[in-house]
Amino acid sequence: MKRGLLLSIIVILLVSPVISAGLPAVSGSLQHGILGYVISAKDGTSPNGAVVTFNVYRGTDNYCTLTDIVGRTGNAAQPNWYAQDLGNCETEWQVGDSVEVNIVKGPRTSDASVSLTPNGSDQIPSVRLSSYGLGTVGFVIIAIVISVTVIFAICFFKLRKSKFKSKKFVK
């Protein structure tokens, strides 16, 4: 009898997480996980330690703002991951509400969003932390500006030199 009871308790403990994991959350329930992954910037900067701001919207109404930290010191406790529970909002979430995240680490940023589903959690699409500086477009613009300036300077000095020569020979 004790053996059967012990076996039943063990089976219930092993099966209950599997059953509850397969059940969708009901809209309006307090708990709903939001998680996301941030890829290191192209310049190698790690996103760990970045501040993540979660803005939760119903239509255009921002009814909740929460924060987290990317990495081991944050809610996800894993490198490059962040997480938040919408149960921390005062207003209950609903299916179709949207969550916009803003990730900031110094001058580096990234943004992403997700619409809430009836599942127990939603994952925001992975994003890359922006690199600091001008990037390729900035360097192209600088190269064009320098080229135009050099061309202008050459033309200006040639024109000035030709005017100087013409004044020199006229007496």
C-alpha cells in the first residue's frame, strides 16, 4: 500500500509539469512570459548588461512599462537573453496586445516587438545590438563629402590661378 502510494505520488509529480506546460494560458490571466535574445553587435560588443524596457500596448494605449537586464544578472539568468512576466503589470494582458522592447547599452540600441498570443509565453524575434559609430552608410557619406570638397578645391584653385595669370600678363 505504501509502495503504491509512493509510486502514484512520483508519477503525479513527474507528469504534472508536462501536462501544465501543454496548457495554453487564458487571456487575462496574470502570468505571461515574454523573452528574447540579443546578438552581439557587429563590432563585438556583448549585449549583456543592457537595459531592456518593455512597453505593453492595447491599441495605442501604453498600459504597462517594465524593465529587465540582458544576461545572467537579469530575469532570464542566461547570457544574451532577457525576460519579463506580464503578471507584473497592474492591468491584465489580453490576446492581441503588443509588447515593444527597447534595448540600450550605452550608444548601442535595438528594438523589437511581438503580439501576445494565448500561449503561456511569447518570444520576441532575435535582434542584433547596433554597432557604435557611423557604419557603412556613414563612411560612404563622408567619402562623398570629402571627394566633393577636394574637387571643389581643385576647381577653385585652378580658376584662381588662371585669373592670376591673366592679370599678370595684362599691362
